[in-house]
Amino acid sequence: MSTDIRPLPLPGIPLPELPLTPQSLTELESLGVSPAGGIVPDPGWWRTAVIYQVFIRSFADGNGDGVGDVAGLRARLPYLAALGVDAIWINPWYPSPMVDMGYDVSDYRDVDPELGTLAEAEDLIEAAHALGMRVLLDIVPNHTSDNHAWFRAALDGDAEARARYLFRPGRGLDGELPPNDWESCFRGPAWTRTTDPDGTPGEWYLHMFAPEQPDLDWSSPEVRAEFVDVLHFWFDRGIDGFRVDVAHGLAKAVGLPDGLGRDRRTEEHPGWDQDSVHEIYREWRQVADAYDPPRVFVAEAWVARPERLPLYLRPDELHTAFEFEPLHVTFRAGPWRRVIDQGLAKAEVANAPSAWALTNHDVVRQVTRYGREQPELRASNEQQRARFGVDPVDYELGRWRARAAVVMTMALPGAAYVYFGEELGLPEVESLTSAERRDPIHTRSGHTDPGRDGSRIPLPWSGNESPYGFSGSVDVRPWLPPPSDWAGLSVEAQEQDPASTLWHYRRLLAARRDLISEAEPLVWLESAPDVLAFSRGRLQCWVNFGPNPVGLPASLQVAASSRPEVTTMLPPDTAVWLVPSD
Ligand code: NOJ
Ligand code: CA
């Protein structure tokens, strides 16, 4: 084995002089990691972009009330520019009772007062653009909040308002049974019975999620027109696109027939993925294309049959869609190889790039998943959460594996998403008490499912005491309390340590900018059974999932690696990028 593999000088980032999070454009420019001169025009930016998902309630609290907000995000934009992301996707920031943390929208054309103002939102979009980062918002078209003016009017008996939702008479002698057998994704029946203004039991309405999230009737022309207008509202304010929540949900089968016990996740179901949904996206695409530059859509579309996903990505529909398998696939070579092959095959059929994400606000964070799993397990999100408190977690192992996994996904063709806090190697917080949990899944499951709060804990910025600079003062208790042992994970702590996960992400994203381009297709290389190796042009990516170190090819040098010490041998649970050494 040749000893020809040397770590490259780290691209673009001066080490070991470690600047703290830059506070100004000049400081950013001195880091050499951001264009800092505004957006570089590129209509295809979304094909290869790295997009940072901002769970806004938990990113940074600008006014010290314990809830993350627009002002906090605005102040921390330089941190994101220095991280090296191309865009941010902000989870819903609209006025909302926050039953489902903003996915219950009561007004699509404003910002929730707890999170900021519309003027602040406009300023944020401008500031992000000045730093070279594009902005995606989250649009929630499947359902509104029960507090939306339309739904309140509907409950008051306004016939026009009722026609925008799915109200139906119940079954049974007195209408006491739900209109069909559909189940809510948040447990229990997908129907709730209303009470008429005179106090007698009335019709039922459909909600695929919580009862506070009534589903809209997308066969209503008014609903369609309303959302076209909402798209314009935000596009006119300069946003670059939308992540489309539950994109496969809007259209329902005519007559709302029973699902007859079919599992929506694996079988066709009349409540999901109906052909008529595509008319909606064809109309939306025309809206997006009429802007200069054209705006883009990324779909959250869970389809029971993978071959139906490309239908959403036809040239006159949505631009790209998330890959969901990486959110729960086990840290093993074989399963990952299948996930990547399937993702690439779909992308080829659709002629649309994949959108890769290792985690998001709906699933258990990857450090915990990889630190806990038994090798034979491929667990759904619910199964992952169910193991909380049952199996111990090896956090160190989980963190090394998470660092390796992102080296791999950042080398794949397509766009890549980073969920806030994954750049710090945050684990799932499983120590929340039942009373502290806010996710409706927790309550609706009769407290048996811990829900998703553990992945939404406020980001630790600095200091030794919770909430670690999130809210300015340690006297503030944020809406979800960060645990007492997170001081070492804070941005401040990790900036002092060149071996930290934060610096790992910064180096990796800088290397990606230098090395990855869409033009280079993925080619699998021969490797040992526990190893995945592929090339993309002159770049090679090697990932060791097995228990033994493996030799790396001679005459290549390390351009990025998940552990600092990699040279000629690739340790277990480690990944590298290699390039020719000339
Ligand atoms: C998907 C979102 O990611 C999730 O957080 C939300 O609860 C549901 N859609 C319902 O809007
Ligand atoms: Ca706040």
C-alpha cells in the first residue's frame, strides 16, 4: 500500500486560526467561504444546492421570549453563510395556533406575531440574498388551521366556506359513525363531528392530521385560486421557492370511499396520491415559471409505489422531491447501496435531481439512530421513536457514523439538505418529560409515542448553561428545554475545536463547492462487501460500514474525511473523498 495519501490543505477555510461566527460581510469575506456579493444568477441552482432547514422556533431567539424567531434568524445569517450553504428552507412562519408547530396555518399572508412581522420577513429575505443565500418557504396546502377565517365561517354555517372543506354526514342511524374508515396520520380517525349552531350533533369534517388541521377540498375553484394568490404573495416578496407540505395529499378520490384497511404507506389509498393532484401542480408551475428568475418547488411526497413519484416531477410540475429512505435506513452498506440506486433510478426516470436529507423535523436525529441501531433493523420513524428509553445509545459511535453518512450524501448527485443542528452533531433529546412535550402525536397516542419534539430542541449557541445563548439570558426557559449536558456541543465550543463536527461540515461544504458538479454521474467502484465506493469524475467517495479498517487506493489524496486522522487506511464507520494527487 502506498503512503501517497496526504490530507489536502483545507479548501477555503483558514485553520488553525478559528474565527468565531462572523458578524459582518467583511469578516465573512475574510473567511473566503461566501460569495457575500449577493445571489449569483443560476436558474439551475436548486439541482445541486445545499439547503439548510431552519426550524424557526428553535434556531435563534431574537427577543428573549424563549421562542426562535425571524429576528434571531436574521442575526445568525452570517453563521449560515460561513457554514457554506446555498439556501435556507424555513419551516412555516405564518400565524398559527401552533398545534402542529406552524403546520396549522390560520393566515397564509402574514408572519406569526410570536415569530416576527411581515416587514421583518421581507428584510430577512433581502439580507439572506445579500449573503448569497436563497430562501425557500414551506407552503401547507393540504389543510388549514381550524382557526383560519374560512374554517370558522364554515363552522358558523356559511355554505360557501363549508364547500372549501370536506364536511360529510356521518354513517349509522343518527350519523354517529365517521363518513369513512380513513385514519389520521397522527393516530385515531381522520374525522371529527361538529356541533350545529343549535347545539345538536352535525356533520363530520376530514382531517388527515390533527382535528385542528381540517383538510381543504381541492376540487373547489376558490381553494385553487386562493393558493395561486398565496404563491404570488410570497414570490412577489422575493422568495426563491417553496417546499410543498404533504404534496401527495391534496386531492382525494371522488366520493371518499373507504380505504378498507389499506396501509397508506405501502398500498394505494383513496386519501392519497390521486391523479387529479397533478392538475394543481401544473397550474403552480406556470405561476413559478412566469417569474424571473423562475421560482422552484420541492415536494414532500410520500407515495406508496415509488414509480409514481416521477409523476410529480414532470417538466410542467414540481422541480424536485425529497428522498425519504435515508431518514431511516440502517447504517450498513447493502441497504444504503439500494437506497442510492433507487434514488438515482427515480431521478433518471424523472429527469430531475434527487433531494437528499439524512434527517428533518419529523424523525429521530441521525446521531441517535446510528448510535442505537442493531444491524438487522430497518425501522420506520414510529419504530425508531418506540425504542426510546429501551435500547442504550452509543453517542460517540452515532456521531462518527453521522459524520461519515454526510460525507457520502454530499457526494451524491442532486441537492442536499442539512437540518438545523446536524452540523453540531446534536442527538435526539429523549429526556423530555411528558408534560414538556408539545407534539400532537404524543398526546394523540395516549402518551405512548414520544413524538417529534426531541429533534426540535433549541440550538445551543454559547456558554455553559442551558439554553446556551439561544435566548440571550440563562434565565429564559425556551419552549422546549435544552438538556444540561450540551455545553460541549455549542457553536462556540465547536468553533474552538478544528476536529469538531461543525468544522467537519464547514470543510465538507467548502470541498463540495470545489469538487462536485452535476455533470459528473455516479459510477460504482469495486469494493469489499462492507464498503461502498463510487466515483464522480475525478472525485472518489469511500465509506466503510464494516468492523475492520480497509486500504484506500494509492495515488489519491484525501480531500475530505469524516475523521481527522485518515490517510492510507479507512477506519470503520468512516468516509472520505479522494482526488488525484497531482
Ligand atoms: C409534514 C410536516 O413535515 C410535518 O411536520 C407536519 O406535521 C405534517 N406534514 C402535517 O402538515
Ligand atoms: Ca422570540
